[in-house]
Amino acid sequence: MGALSLDDRRQVFADEIAAVTQLDAPALLAALGRVPRERFLGDGPWQICNLLDRSYRTTSDADPRHLYHDVVVAIDPARELNNGQPSSLARWLAALDPAPGQRLLHVGCGTGYYTAILAEVVGPTGRVVGYEADPGLAERARANLAAWPQATAIAGDASALDGRFDAIFINAGCTYARSEWLAATDRLVLPLTIHMPSYQQGVGGMMRLDRAGARWAMKMVSQVGIYDCVNARDPAHEPILRKLLAPGTRITALDPTPHEPGPACLAHIDGFCVQ
């Protein structure tokens, strides 16, 4: 697959993601050029997901260079559970504004690859806590993150948190933000998703929320298709959230305080009213 060393291939990969995303996030992009993705995906050959029809193809061999493209790699194809597309994850992680010394929470950390990316950014004075509801994946993530003492993975649903975080990233589709998450940070990035016919994953928008007094400023980072969150979904919310997907809808705020629905409420859910 060419004469480039694996280290050089990782740097080309980081440059590719920088070109695709046009992000002004040098520390995050540099981390993509350092963290070995193959460490988190087991031995090859690997299965690469075709995002157009959700099918998988198997790499021709076990050369890790196959992984250093903007591709989605299977963790469990039967569940459509993947190590996500690097350009998308880079945008979402950049929306956290991670920085050295920060304490970050990553809910839905899978096998830990993007947790390690965040750990590289916060550095040895920071801390990244990953939660993964699948115990087997959490165990893999914990082992994979051994080289980053500032990071750990916990088996659980992040419904009970220890302390506060500078920012929280929810990497699984929700219909609302849990009150525990809102109480634990002033900056939250999470996907609001609904389900469409013949599509196993939820689709919607990745949102950034910033505390502004009793309310939160809210904006969309990008569109998203993502695996469901285990404890922040209510099917009854989906028809309400569907309104947010209408063309031209402008989302500006979240109001978690109790109130009656009004003209400003685009999607009124008790404790999570999008405006």
C-alpha cells in the first residue's frame, strides 16, 4: 500500500481530516496523527462500512494503513456498531473545545479510540472518563487506554456521575439530555435523533449546548446517523423532535425549566424544551 511508514500514514490521515473538515483545531488534528487506530479495532482484516447502503467490505489484508482513511470500521456489524467516521467525530470533538488540563466525559466510548484522542488533547494534567453500556466493549476500552493514564473507561450508562466536567460528549442518539448530564457541566455535545423506516440507527442533529443562566444556548454542529443511547430515549419524544428536522428550522436555545408550551417552543418535552 505504498512506501509510507505507518507513522507517516497517520500524519497523512490527519492532514486528510483537516482538509475535509477545515477545522481550526490543531491539537485535535495532531492527536489524530498520533493515536494508533488499529490498537482499538483488534487484528485485521477489518470490515469497512459503505455509508450509502450500510453494507460492509473486508480489507484485502491486515495492513493497518487501511484504517487511516476517512472510513467507518465495524466493531460489531450485526448491530451496525462501528468505530465512527473520523471527519464526523473530529467535528463533534472540536465542538467540545477540549484543551489541556480539562476534565471531559465521553458517554458511549466504544473501544476507546476517540477517548484516546481526547486524552491526547487534555494531556497529562487533564482527565477523560469514558462510559460504555456494553460491558465487553468497556473492558476492551479500559485495556486499550492503558497507555493514557489520564483516561479510563467505566462499564455503565453514566446515569450517576462523580463530580463536574468541563465538557461532556454523548456519542449515542438521544431524545433528551439527562438531568444528571446538565447538572454536571456547562458545555454539552449530544445527538438528538429519531428513527426512519428501514434504517436501524437514529438520524438527526449533533447539538452543542452552552449554559446561559437557567437556559442553554443551543446550535446544530452537523447532521448525524448514530446508534441509540440506552438511557436517554423515549419513543414518545420522536414525533415531537421530528419538527426540528423541517427545512429552515432555526434552533437557538434549550429551556429545561418547567413551563407551559408556548409559541417559542419548537419541541416541548418536560425538562428539555428546544426553542
